Amino acid sequence: MSTPPDWITPEDVAGYLDLPGAPDDNLTLATAAVKAAVERRRDDLFTADDPPVFVPGDEVRVHSIRWAALIYQARNAPSGYAGYGDETVLFDALGANRAEIMRGIGWRRPTTA
């Protein structure tokens, strides 16, 4: 049984940002944070397969890449978010793009507990 490819990778985010070279740790962590957050919120996008596979539409994927890019940029800022912790960076990095990105991901959908 083969493992399905990740639906979002640090390379996807690096490509969006036009970053040269291999992704660094901050890019990898930003991507992993968004991937986990979106999968938790959008559990309706998992297949019924065993094991389940997360299959987002293009809109969810693109907005997730944008979100990870904004987190990466905030984490790499010289001073911006120092001392606030990753959860603050996760949402505050969205800034003026928050509504558009959250809507594209489908963040307001009810979740199953």
C-alpha cells in the first residue's frame, strides 16, 4: 500500500513565495501548522478509505498555501512577533487577508466533535 502524497508541502509554499533552494525549518513548520489546522477544521474532506485521505479542493489548497506563506513571512520578520508564541503568529499573520483566506478554506464550517 502506498502513502498518498501530501496535499500541501513546504515546496508548494516556497514556490508560491519564489524562494530559492530547499525549504528551511521555518517554512516546514509553517506548512505543518497550516496542514494540521485545516485538517482538524475540515474533517469533512477526508475520504472513507482505510486509512482516510485528506482531499481538499483547489480553493482550500490555494488558500492554505497562502496562509502558510504569511506565517512564514511573519516568523522570519526581524522583530514583529517575538515573544507572542506560535498560536498568535498562526492567526495574526493573516492580517488583512484573514477573511478571504478563512472563507476560502471554509473555516466557519461546523466541526464534528
